[in-house]
Amino acid sequence: MEITLKQLGKIEDISKHCRQIGVSPDGKYLALALFSQPDSIVLCDLKGKVFKRLEGHRGRVHSIEFAADGRTLASASEDRSVRIWSPTGDLQALFDRFDNAVETISYANDIPILAGGQVDGFIVLFDLAGNYIATLHSPKKRIYSIDWSLDSSHLAAACGDKNLYLFNIKSQLKTVYLHPGPVYGVSFANNNGKLVSSCEDGKLRFINIAEGKIDEIPGHQKRVVDVAFSPDDSLLATASFDKTVKFFDKYGTEKGGHEFDSEALSLTFSPDGKRLFVGTVDKHLHIFDIVVQT
């Protein structure tokens, strides 16, 4: 199996400060922050045609995510808030009990809870009505990425203090995996009990959660800033400052990639796993069909 990318389009003026874009559950439209208007969100089609603007944040938007059921989307901002919107752009809830800018957000998969990671390391849990639930205190520096396990029993956080934190929400236990440099990306595999992290050293670390076993594989020549499993767990995609996106199977075997003219900054699969959206430092969002050659 070899993976290649067929480019469908490219949207310009994408904010470099928003590493996480929103893709609607039907894959037909996007929620983006623009470089020219970094404190607002636009809803647009895959050609970049804007049909709604979401206004209200008073600082740059850092992260956007749709709920899996498509009923809401959330945005995290430098203004120390998360706003929860309807798909038509109406504000449904505001959570502003953060002490610092919010870098990343993630919806739990089967319970109505959101997690927001601050730039100073705290992770706050709250519900879709904007009610505070709890704060996770262990990380000491910027939270770059967070991800929930499929059953929402675990939350993983990639942190600038060179640690990957794995919180068992139900038992309130915590496991810390030390890395040789800042940890930028984290992604759960939905079906096989694995967690993958990306690091400053360019390597990928496959973590078997049950056994605590870590397998290191060489991924890129430079910092890996984002990782994501496809919805069916058959592929792992990685984005790097070496100007490439690469694909690996669930065992860590490289299966192809794509080169860019600028550093790759973020990546997101479509909900059906057939498309990949890649943000680059030169303020472009690239839209690809994923082509599997056997």
C-alpha cells in the first residue's frame, strides 16, 4: 500500500495562529480563522466561499473544532475564552473562566464535555452549557494539543515541558511520558489502544497504553508539529517543519507523503477519512483527496 495526495484546492489567508481547523461532520464545509481577521471565524465551503462570519472573540483564535454530531462547534482564543456556536453561527455558550490564553480544545467523544488547554499548562474541563467541571494541574508549560480516547476515559496532552500527560479521568490517575524535547502533537487510535506523540526531535512515539510500552520510529528531519489518525485507524498522518506530510500504517511503517513549499503546520482528516486538510506556514490551507495505491 502506498499513499499519495491529489490536490483539490487551496484556500489563502489562513491564520498561522490557528493550528486546529473545523471540518463539518458531512465534510462539506469548514470553520477557519483568517490571517487578516484572526479574532473571528468564517464558515466556508471547500472552495473558500464564505457564507457566515462568527464574531465575538477579542483576541486571536487558536483552535476550532466541530462536535462529532455536528450540533455545535467550539473556538478557543487568546482572549481567555471558549465560545460554543451553533452550525449556523449563533452563540450558544461562553466559557471564560480561564486564567490565560487558550491554545487548544477537544470535544469528548461520548459525553457532553470539552477540554481546553491553556498556554501556561492548565487544562480545564467544562460542559456545553459553559459550566465549569474541573482543572487538571500537572503540565508546567504550553499545552499544544489535547485528544480524548474513544470512550472518553482518558485525555492526553502534548506539552512544551517535554512531557506527554495521560489522564485517566475515571480513576483520576495520571501517567507521564518524558520526551527529549517539547511535545507538539498527540492522537489516540480509536480501536487498538495506542497513542502517538510527536516531538521536537522529529521522531514519532507509539505508546501502548495498557502495557506502557513505547516504540520510537524516525519520522521527519525536523520538528513534527501535528499528528492525526484517520477515522478508521488505518493511517497516521504527520506534519513537519521539514516541509512534508507523511503517512504511516498503524504499525509505524511509512506509506508515502507529500512535499510543500513551506513548513507544514497542521492537519485534519475529513470525517470519512477520504480527504486531508493541511495548513502551512505560508498561510494556505491545502485540500487533498487521499489516494491509496495497492
